[in-house]
Amino acid sequence: MGKKHINPYDVAIKQLEIASEALNLDQGTTEILRHPKRILSVSIPIKMDNGDIKVYPGYRVQHHDSRGPYKGGIRYSPDVNLDEVKALAMWMTWKCAVIDIPYGGAKGGVRCNPKEMSLSELERMTRRYVSMIFPLIGPLIDIPAPDMYTDSQTMAWILDTYSQIRGYKVPGVVTGKPLHLGGSEGREEATSLGTVFCINEAIKDLGLKAKGATVAVQGYGKVGWNAAKLLHEIGYKIIGVSDSKGGIYNPNGINPLKVYEYKNKMGSVIGYEGCKTVTNQELLEVECDALVPAALENQITENNADNVKAKIIAEGANGPTTPKADQILTEKGIFTIPDILANSGGVTVSYFEWVQNLNRDHWTKEDVNQRLKDKMIKAYREVYRMSKKHQTNLRTAALVLAVSRVAESFKTLGLWP
Ligand code: GLU
């Protein structure tokens, strides 16, 4: 992590300004897009297992909805704060626009430490949170999904609480549900699979070969571990992975599945056989063809960007690179596939899930994955073309594409009254 605190909302605003300038966007539209449309802050009271009462701060931020209902995950973490949720909501607006699905952007979060809470405490907190943001969400209004430390079980509680209050089952109110409750095939791996499609394209664009190409993955949660697994399956060589406690490195290659089993048993990837222990910072600096930051925001900063040796960075996490670091990476010629493109596979399959729910339909995994592939490659190629046209890096190109799509919808709808 960088030494000084970096506010993700400042990063998001800076990115919007870069895109607005590149697009010559009018002042009024830029001004509208700077601000989230609606913010709900709640204080969630929970009876803990020991009888104590605790109150957790929670948020739901809706950034913009010109292109469709609000969409975005809910995260549980001790670091959640309003500015972080505002940034993540704005990034959802751009993400849905880049991948071209008919949604706006939102995000939710609760400041808590899920690692220290029991399952029943988490259930009570989730249900109470849903009851408190109830007026804001709905299948045609704002559709939550998983994010950091929330999963398909959390989504099942959201579905149930919302449906209990409504009086009937509303599967389309949330995505990332378990399969037997209206979840979609392929949703678990979707974010990672989308990242893999992007890396495959980048490898081709740089004239490299996928087979044997070396990869380091920061973060071994759902996104990081699935990315490592999928890349390994198609012949990439995983040489380093990490989790919140630290990382492991072996230039001869690591079997991600065995590391996953090891981590489940031991609580961390550290100590896995035949590997050197490295810090999370050292992992970001290993020599490799592709680096996948799939953990937290602000991992690649002005303090370490110069040490990054990867040829490609594919951002599985939201906001892992600061604007100053971005500049350094661009000067170094590192090919960075930005978060709003590289991790958009998750929300894309969320969209497929929602479409299936609204139509009471169920698609096969092959169908879902093929549709995801088509969407990802199309978006990647559009961003790549845009970067050539504007002579910019992929991040600016993706932002320009996203902001222009959102601005066009907004302008056509007009400002009422
Ligand atoms: N939380 C994920 C993201 O940041 C998924 C959001 C969704 O599926 O709505 O993209």
C-alpha cells in the first residue's frame, strides 16, 4: 500500500475529468456525472451472538441511471466508507457502459469485519441492511450483487428478505444467487473468465504466446483464485499468488488448485511447498508477462509503479492503480487493461442472470460463457480501437467510451424539468 492515504473518490473524479477533457464534454454533463444521484446512509443495529448490541454503518450509493436501472455489488469490509462506495458506484456506471449492458451504476457497503462475525450475525446484519435500503432497491430500480466478502449465501438472504417484505418471490432483485434459487450458470467464475478473455486478446496484440506465458495474481479470493485456475487450465504458467497475509513465488510454476486446497486448510497461501514467501508488494514487482491485481484498491501507486515489470496488467480488482501510477505504467509501456473492462465479466453475467429471472428462463453454461466471450471481446476491441484513435492508454480509452455512451443517453433523455 502507498504511504499516504489515497481517497478512491478523488481517483474516480480525476478519471472522469481526464475522460471529459478528451471528449470535450460540456461542463453541465460533467458536473452531473461528478455527483452520485442518490445516497442512503444507514445505521444497522444487530444483536450479536453474546447478546450485545452493535451498530454498523451501511451505505447504498446510486451514481447514475440514464442507461437503465442501477446495478452494483455490496461489500462487507472494515475499510468501507462513503467515499469508497461513491467511487465504486461511479465505476459501475462506466463498467456497465463499456461492456454495453443496459444498467446504471450503484454500490453498497457495510463497515464491519466479516472475518470476526458468525454466520448468524452476518445473516441478521444482511437482513436488517436490506430492510433499511428496501425503498431504494428492486428488480427494475437497483439490483445488488456480490462484492468483497459477500457471496451467493448473502444474495439468498437479500432475495428472501426483499421477497418477505414484498409478499412474493422476486428473484430479479439481486444477482449472484445460488443456482437453485435463480442464479445463473457461470456466474461464480464470470469475473475471472472475463479477465482471462481480455488477457488472451492482449497477449495476441503484443505478439506473445499464451502457452507458457508467466502470470502473477494478487489476491486469492473468488476473482484471483478463479483467474489463476482458468489461466493455468489453458496453459499459462502461474508463478506467484498472494492473499491478505502475503504471497508465494516459484518461477517454475505453481498449481493453483493445490494452492487453493492448501489455503483452505491452512488459512493462507503462505508456506505452500516449493515456493519462496514474498510480500504483497514484492508480488506486484515480479518479472512476468501478465499481472492480475485482484485484491484491493490503491495497490499500484506512484511509490511502486516504477518497479512493476509485467508486460500486461489485467485489473481484476476495482481501482487497484492510482492515476499517478497509471502515468508511470504508460510511460514504461506497460499494457494495462483497466478494471472497468477487465473485471466487467461479473456484472455481465449478472445481467444475463437478471434477464433469465425476468423471463423465468435458464440458460446452459455453454450458452452463458459464449455470450460472455462475445461481449468481452467486442468491448475489448472497441476500447483497443479507441485507444489507437485517441492515442491514449486503454484506461482513458475505456473511460472515454463509457462516458460518451452515458452522456449520449443523458443528453437524449434531457434534463427534467
Ligand atoms: N461487484 C461486482 C463488480 O464490482 C459485480 C457487480 C454486479 O454483478 O452487479 O463488478
